[in-house]
Amino acid sequence: MNIGAFLDIDGTLYRNSLMIQHFKKLIKYEIIDPVVWHDKVKRTYDEWKTRSGSYENYLEELAEIYINELKGLKITDLDFVNDQVIKLSGDIVYRYTRYIINCHLKKNHKVFFISGSPEFLVKKMAEKYRVTDFQGSKYILDDNGLFTGKVIKMWKSNNKEKILDKFVRKYNINLEESFSYGDTQGDFSMLKMTGNPFAFNPNKELIRAIKKDEELKNRATIIIERKDNIYKIKPDIEIIDIK
């Protein structure tokens, strides 16, 4: 059997969100009207930027607008923008997870990206980092290659679980010896299913979910990368709530 390494991308490998960067580029090249940002997104973004609101609220609101704005566009008309996102952002990654990917590949482990970002962007990141296979959120197209507005959201934990199961069967993966890396509660199922789970720069919800699961708590490791330091800690870390 093979050993696998399953990684989220946004916030785990990439230091931002591929979807957000794509949305901004679509506005920059006026494929999406800039008014959309100012009228529908800017307030939530400003709340997150000043830390008076949550990143999750900002991301959820932007995702719904992004999906709606893509509806009716032709995917082949976005090729240039898609390439620009990876060209300009593909190397803006965390040192730790970039190192981990290379380590797994050198050991001939199977490496997988399972990400909530659009599949057509995740594919390009997968090619860049030479991983074994990938799955991103699937944006459904009609027979003419136009976005329909329907999406299979891969940022949901239950959907990530299904894809991980698919990769396990396809590549004959030994889950007890395998590794997983994620930063939000959407990655909880990946961490739960593998023998070596790593919560990388986890948000509060993921830490709490791990602490509530006694079995996972005993196996999981938390990795924090800040500035030029990388810290390894256990999940019994105290969470300080600031209102």
C-alpha cells in the first residue's frame, strides 16, 4: 500500500485564497464590474481587515457573489486571468508546507490537493507543485462551456471526506500511515481520517473541534508559522477569547 499526504491549499499552502485573488483579477481586467466590489464586498472586507469581523464571514459572502458573477461567462475566456493568478501568486506560499510537499515527494508518497478553491485554479497549482492528484470546488458548465452558477463546494468537510475516500481507493492508500494538513474546520474530516494529522495555522473553530475529539486530540499536531519561526505545539493549547 502507498502512503498519502492530503493538503488543503488556501491558508495551508497558499498564504491567501486563490478564489479571492481570481475575483480581484476579474475586477482588475473589468470582466466583473468594479462596482460589485464596492457595493457588495468592501464593507465585509473592511470589517475583517480591521479585525472587527471574521474572515469566514468575508469569505462566505465573497464566494456567493463570485459564483453569481461567473454565471454566464465562458470558461475559455478566463484562461489569461487564470494563468495570471498562478503566475503572480503561485509562489506566495508558506515555507513549512512547501518543504513538506517536497519531503513527501522525495519519499515517493502520493501527494494530493483537496481545496475549496475553483478546480480550474487548483489544477494549475497541482501542476506547479507536481502533486499526484487534486480536487477543487467544481463549477458546473453547460454544453457551451458557460458557468451555470451551480457549484460542488469542496470547502465543506463532508465533501472533502468523500474525495479523500476516492483517492484512497484509486491509489491504494494506507490511511493509518498517511498525513493530512489543514487550517479550518472544513479540513476536520481529512485530519480525522489520517494517522498523522497536522493543523497548520489553525483557526479557533478547528482547534476547538480537535480538542473536543479525544482520539484526534491525542494524534494531532499543531504547526504555527509566523515571521521566520515555525512552532510545533500540542492541541491542549489555551485559547484566549477577546470580544
